Amino acid sequence: VTQGDRLVISWHGETIVDVEPGSLADDGPVYHRPYARPDAEQDALIADSSDKLPRPSTGDELRATLLQLVGSSELCSRRWVTEQYDRYVIGGTVLAMPHDGGMIRLGDETKRGIALSLDGNGRFARLDPHAGAQLNLAEAYRNVACTGARPLAVSDCLNFGSPEDPAVMWQFAEATRGLAEGCRELGTPVTGGNVSFYNQTGATAINPTPVIGVLGVIDDVTTRVPSGFTADGQTLVLLGETDDELDGSAWAWVAHRHLGGTPPQVRLAAERGLATVIEQAAGRSLLSSAHDLSEGGLAQALVEGCLIDEIGARVAVSGDAFVALFSESTARVLVATADSDEVLALAAANGIAATIVGETGGDSLVVDGQFSVGLAELREVFEGTLPALFG
């Protein structure tokens, strides 16, 4: 509360904080470091699009690409790491890895809970620091929304090279500007965070990596939505639109060690609409699962959805199968439902494109007219990478 020109915070009658508000907001140190866009280097990077890279076209090539990505260190299962640590907070954890967001119940006497997701794609931020920060924000926002929670606030860890390098300082300035603009549009204030500089070896800096955490609130954790398919015979609906957006993608990096071009388009208005659809559908118990599409595209979301509870899927894709499966267009979620008509109606009411793409069931992932791969083979590839590297 404010008392005159003071900010006073108390706890059970004891004054904890009594300060001038300006001392918190305006009186911190301000650095005026030089910064400049490295025009020649950045323009060459943008011009080096992934369009020239050879793309898989046959069913066998698509299947091989799927397995290559699923087994890569970029996209493989993190379970070998996460299960070495306690993920269950005082018995209140209701969602944990490998679901899109973590969720805990706030207490034994309430069904209310909070959800959290962290995301930080350094490739996108290297191609465009402004857009990259917004894409990381959007992915974390989308992941929280996929649990059925309402995204409300942001924390961050902004990781960059040396701020004494004007090019790095330009990356930092662009990323913070992009994050601020994105947070204003999504209505998610930054409540705290930190900055980590000097992340480099010699003169070689890391990719700018703004890691964004989004926190959300859910009124009833029993309405939470998992990421994995939970039953046979559920209709799979793709919410959102897919474009040919492969620059900076997991495919370009894993298959070709290529980084260049323009990252996927930022669609913050669509992200808000998508979150509304999922929250409304979850509140009406229409969704048995929801999984965001990000690194690896639809193909990765299908693999992870299948493997969480060992339930397969059959899907059909239209147009260029490679783009449909591996594009990393934003503002997209794959949901499973027993009432697709209601989900489609909710999507239409919120201006979100929605397409029925398949059905859950069986012990394989099948892409009609292209390929089939058994869940046992998928799991071996997906789970085997980190134990082989570190076990």
C-alpha cells in the first residue's frame, strides 16, 4: 500500500518494506554502453535462407528425417536427466516433465494451482533478437496455456556474450525491446528476472538466448490438460495455421548444421486467441490432451504425444508433407478431443483456424500415404540419446 509518498509492505502486522517508490523504479544504475547492429554479418545471415537445403520428399526420407530429429540432442527425451531429481513438490505436483508445463496445487484445502513453463530458443534470437525474444515468450505462454491455465506473468534469464562488444549489446537491446513489446501485447508483466553477460569463449559469444518463464493460474487443477494422448479413438485437431517456416528450425540445424534466414512470424494476437480457446475448452472438459507445436513441428508433437502414455496415432497431412510435419510456424497446438464439433466451434468463435488431422489409437505413428513407425522404435530412439552420451 502507499502511505503518503512511501511504499509500505507489511506481513501479519510487521512492516517489512518502507521506501520511496522511486528508489525501486528509477534510482538504479543506468549504463550507456555503445551498441550497433553488425550490418554486414547480420544481413549475410538473413540472406542465407534454408530454402536452398535439400528437403526430404518420399515417405522413406520423411521417416528417416523424423527419426534423425527425434534422436538428436536437440529434441530427444530429457527424462534421463529430469527423473534424477525430485519433481514432486510436497505432494502437490499435478503436472511435470514431459508435459508442456509444470503445475502444482497451491494447498491441500484448495483446487487452485499455478503452472509454469520456461523456453529459450537461441537460434531464433540469433537470426533476429527482437523477434527471437518474442518467439520465446510466445512459446512459454503457449505451453502454460496448453495446461489449461491462464498465463499471467513473466520472469526471465537473459543470456548474452560480452556487453563490451557493441554487436552483443545491440542483440541485448533488441531482445529486451522485443520482450517488453510482447509482454505489453500479451498482458503479461515481467515480475523479475536476471541478466547473464560474458557468456563466450575468447571472442566467440553464445547465441543470444533470452530464456523466458511464464506463470499462469488455474482455478481447478482437476481440469488440467496433459500433453500426451490418453485414450484411443480421440479426434486430433490442429489449432492454428502452418506456413513454410523452416529457417532456424531444428530440421535445418540437425540435418544440415545450418543457421540462417528469417525466423517464424510472431503471431501474438493469435497466441492470445489460442490461449482463450484452450482455457475455455479445458474448463468444459473438452480436451483429453493439448501439446504446443514448436521445435520439430507437428512431427515432434505427435511423437511426444504418442510416447507419454504409449498410445499411437494416425494422421493425414495435406500439401507438402515435409512442411506440414516439420515447419515451426507459431501459434499452433495439437489437441485430442472426443467432441471435435465443440472444439471447432470454439476455435471459430475466437478466430483461430482449426483442422481435423487424425485420430489416436494403435501402437504406431502413421502418416497416411507417407510412413509408419512403431512406438517401440520411436521410444528406443527418443530415450536412448542422453544415456548413450552421459550414462
